[in-house]
Amino acid sequence: MKKGKTKLTRHDAERLFEGLPAGKVSASSRPENPFEAGVFDVVKRVDDETRLWKDNLISLPMAIELPAGYESVSRMRESMARAWRLKWVREEKREIVTEFPEGWTAVRPESGPIELRDPSGVVRALYGWAEDAELRILPRYLIESQANSSSGLGSLLVRDRANGQILERSSTWSAQTGTNHPDWSKLSAWLNSHYPQHRDPLRYWEDCEDNIGK
């Protein structure tokens, strides 16, 4: 009698896998989604929240250095909202979160105060990090001191900060600077006559004038 291999019955084959956990068989050749149900809903929710925290949400100090003509912080905030088209979002412990138009940024240099810049990059206000920090809004036209490094003497000039143009310059170079410079009164009178509302930092800027007029 010819000997051959023992024929393995179906029953014998099934016994080989006794004790092993039964696997889930899928009739589809497409791999199953490894993520739990609802994971993409979570990702979408995170994206939506990220859109809420855009770069134009900026935290400012609660206190504001009041320019001439503004008797209260509340009135100043109303004027800022109208001139800059910003929204006061919420108040926190030491600061207030604001929503600015697209393009406004707060930049902290390596040294010095934080610079609030408009979409063109012009610094429109300054403020620090201290608990008693105040927001100081800068006007468009300023009298600046200019020093001569070789002589050590100084001059004065009136600058249009919107474009950097020098509008007027003192004719005298002096060791005295700032308000002590002999031409300070002369340049102040020129600035007052040409831009009588120059002390109001929310006037003469194109965006402010457009927004206030609406």
C-alpha cells in the first residue's frame, strides 16, 4: 500500500487556529479609516478658532495718554474706534483686546516700546509692557531734533511722518536741543499756522479723515 501525506480536513485546519482571537473580516479591499469618528470635525473647529485669532487682534494698555482736547479715556476710545475703524473686543486684567483693520500690527523691537503700525508700516502709537503702561498715539506732524555728529550741534525740522518728508527746517545750529533750541518757537509757529490741529493725533491722517467724514 502506497503511503502518502495525510490529507488535512477542514476540521483539522480549523483546529490549528484554536485559541487565537477572531479577526474582523472586511469584504472591501479599501483600508479602513484609522481615525475615530468626528476627528475631522475637531480639525475644522480648530481651524475656525484659528481664524478668530488673526494678526489684527492686538492687545493694548488700558490707560491712554490723553492728547489736548480729550478729557477722558472713554472719549478717546470712541474717537479711536471711529478714526481707525477698530473694535474694542474685551477687557482683561491689565489690557484691552482690540480688533484692527487688516494690515495693522504690533511690533516689539529689540529695545524700546512696542510699536503699533498701520498697513503702510508707519508707527502710529507706542506703548510698554509695564503694569502702568500707557498708549501714546503719535501725530502726523512732529518737530524733531537733528544732531550733527561732527560738530555736536543740533538743528530742528518738521517732519510729515506719513511719508517721511521734511516740511521745514531751522536755519540755526545750536548746542541747545528740543524746546530750548533758539528756533523752536519759530518752527512751532510754522506748524501751528499750517496745521492748526496737529496736536490731535487722530487728525490729518488720510484714513482718519476718511473715516471721521463717513
